[in-house]
Amino acid sequence: MKKYINQGSKDTRSGFGAGMTELGQKNENVVALCADLIGSLKFDDFKKNHPERFFQIGIAEANMIGIAAGLTIGGKIPFTGTFANFSTGRVYDQIRQSVAYSDKNVKICASHAGLTLGEDGATHQILEDIGLMKMLPGMTVINTCDYNQTKAATLALADHHGPAYLRFGRPVVPNFMPADEPFVIGKAIMLNEGTDVTIIATGHLVWEALIAAEALEAKGISAEVINIHTIKPLDEEAILKSVKKTGCVVTAEEHNIIGGLGESVSRTLVQNHLVPQEFVAVNDSFGESGTPDQLMEKYKLNNQAIVEAVERVIKRK
């Protein structure tokens, strides 16, 4: 397997901005809506180059979702942008009724997700958004790991018909996925082959999983690492193929242990091939103010936590 190397750390939200800039040039049906956070969502270039296709809605997120749903009727492909907390929790009723139930081709794009929002604190650090969105029938849910993958996912969503939720973050993180790596919605990416344990990671935890795999190799443990960028639809085939070989699994995510990737993997295992599983996730709590690194360490969402989870799960085989 090829070794994934940090090509230079970048924030994932800038990957979204780069994707929107490219879409603006390639697809005249793509429109952008923002809830008073142009700079934070990196909409600057899209607004500058395509002002007729950019809509500043202001601090009125529910209205933004309603307008986006309406724009689809005329064949437009709306991408909405605000913080993850405001993209989901604040406007859940509008998403459920106007987008999901109505099967509208709206792309709900959410920055500043998870604990790594950092110093803004618990009120802004939504940790339940994946669960909220994956429970909606017909909703595609994507959680990207770095700049390149976020850009690729943004481009892919324009060609994907149906409601979708794209989740990314605020901080600068390692950019390690190749720029030319194909992004196929619903298809996992094998990052490292192994025989002793399967590590299934999403979002910022993918890089941590790769670091953990190196540490485990030094301990004589062969870890298979899978990048699950699409939570729904879940690539059950890739998961089952791996766990049938390794016999145990660790899931890692920057999300509540309830309702996230780990629970989706558990359902797959229970229905198809039951093996021991350990979870690296926030243990049913809210976050707090702090730097991203401080919070990831306190809530045990780093590579050391993954190593410890692997050691526990192997003992249960």
C-alpha cells in the first residue's frame, strides 16, 4: 500500500471553498447561499466571480434552507453554507420537511463541526449532527478528512442528485489524500492493509488512525485502516470484507458515540458478521472551550486513544 504523507496542512473548509470556485466555473446551475459567514465558509471567490448566483441570506438559516429548496424547482443546484450547528440543529424541521421529505436536490454544507471548532465552546461544537442527518430518509451524509477530499466531495455532490449533508471543519489539519484520488460517494478508501484489526475512521480521525497504525506496527500489531468518508450510504461491503479478515474493529470519529459512524458499523456487524468493536468517540457529553488539540486529547479522540482501543479490542477476539 502507498504511504500517505502530509503534503502541507490546510483547513478543510478551504477545500470546500476551492470546490465551490471550480463548480462556479464549470456548472452554471450551481448556486450558493450563505447565512452571514462568507469568510468562514470560504465563499469569497464564488461571490466575486458569480454575484448573480450568490445569495447572502443573513442570520436566517431556516429561511436559507427554504429558499434553497425552492431554487431546486427551477433546476438550480443550491449549496448552503454555515456552521454545522446552525446547518442542522437550528433548522432541522426545515431540512426534514422542505428538503428530505420533499426529496429536493439541496447540498447542506457545514463547517466548524465537532470539538475542533475549539474556543467557541459547547454551544457551537455540535457533536450530534451526523446522527441527525443520517436518520433522515434519502439523505446522503459525507464527512471528509482533509482539504483535498473536501474539495473532491464538493465537486462530486454537484453531480449527485438528491439531498446531501457535507460536514467539514475549522482548523488546519494534515492534507494527505492525493489530489487525484477519485471521490466516489458511498465507497470507502483503503489506506493501509492489515491482518490483526480493522480501524474505520472518518473526518479528522482518519489521519490519527494512520499515525496509530504506525505505532501499532512498532508493537507488532498489523492494522487495516479504512477511510469512511460517506457515513450514508455506508460501504458495508468494504467493512465486512475487512472484519472477516481481522476479526475485530475500532471505529474513530469526532462525534457523539451515540448516532455516529460507530453505530452504523455496529448495525452492519450485528446483521451480517458479529465481531468485537471498540469506539473512539465523544462519550455522550457536550464539549467545552479549549484549543482543538487540548479538546481532542481530553475527550480521547487522538491517535493514542485509537492505539488503546485497538489493544482492548484485540484482547476480546
